[in-house]
Amino acid sequence: MTRASLDKQPHEVASMFDDVAERYDLTNDLLSLGQDRVWRKEVARAVDARPAQKVLDLAAGTATSSLPFARTGAYVVPCDFSLGMLRVGKKRLPWLPFTAGDATRLPFKDDVFDAVTISFGLRNVQDTDAALRELYRVTKPGGRVVICEFSHPTWVPFRTVYTEYLMRALPPVARAVSSNPDAYVYLAESIRAWPDQPALAERLRTAGWSSVAWRNLTGGIVALHRGFKEV
């Protein structure tokens, strides 16, 4: 079993997700107490995919996150660097164009996608800023980015309770339901180390995105950031 460290070596992170691929969606549902379904709906609303638009779903894993875009009639490309995740997804959803790719060197031409999105994956990329620049590169002028990521609860007393849950309750639950519980220790540590909402917004602007804004979900446990590529 593999557990990535916070320096996020790509081979370690990919191998860790390979290990948990089969039960990944079930484990997330249990650990988030079902909130992951609510968050996916909010992502779909923010992306606002339309028929015939091209949507890149980066760090798509098994493509559970890609389905809402496909249902709108958009052409969605689930992309991930975990081959284990892609294999599980392809077995379940053989009609989707699963693509192996590194977020810092995307295998797409410039100005291809109407919308690009990444949910709970940017935190696992070794070079966050390079990934934000790559997402910008492959987006058409006038297109948009939507990032859904764990963040920092806005109410301080709740933030304390949440941090205790991450570090104390989450690992034992993961041991009961996951094939690689150590992966969820990494998950908890990486959430704690992730920048807050304003800091991530500033990194988006530095990568070239404009009109950057964010919205908190579940009290700031998760934040949705959106930005646009100017025409």
C-alpha cells in the first residue's frame, strides 16, 4: 500500500489513488456523510455546461464527477494521472473518453475547452501554479474554470471541531471502509496544509484568470472558485 507525503511526488500520489480506486466513491460518500453528492451538484451548477460544449474534468478519477456534464449534452473529457482510477471508470462508463494526463503538462492543444474543472484534485498536484496555468492554456478565450476543493471553515469554533474530526475521527473510519486507510491520513494532512479561500483566489489571478470569485459550501469545509479567460 502507498501513502503519499506532503511533497506530493506524482508517482506516489498516482500509486496511492490506484490502491483506493475500487472503493473510492463509496469511501468518499461515507467520510463526507453524503455531502459529496451535494458538492457535485453545486459544481455542475457553477460549470453550467451546455450541449456541444467541450468540458475538461481534470482529476476525474472514476468519472463520477463527469456524469452531470455529460447529461447536459456537453462533450466531457475525464482526465486523471491514476491509471487505476481510469481503469475502474472505463469499466463502469465505457462510453466516456477517459484520458491519462498530468495536470502540469496536459495532453491537449491550446484554447480547446469551453470549461475546465477540477474537484478535490488540485490539492494533490505537486505544482499548483503550473496546473492553474495549464488549465488556462487549454481553455478557450471567454471560457471558465471551476475549482472545488476542501478549504477552511469560516466559523472559528467549527473550524476547531472540523480539524479534530480530520485528524482523529477520519483515519479510524477510513481503516474500516478503505482498502488503503493511510491514503486518508494523507488526505487529512493535505487539507490542513491547503491555502485558504483568498489565497487560492490570488493564485488563480496570478495564473491569468480574471473575475475570480469564490463561494463557500458547508460552512467553508469546501469552497468553489470560479474564474474566466478574457476574450
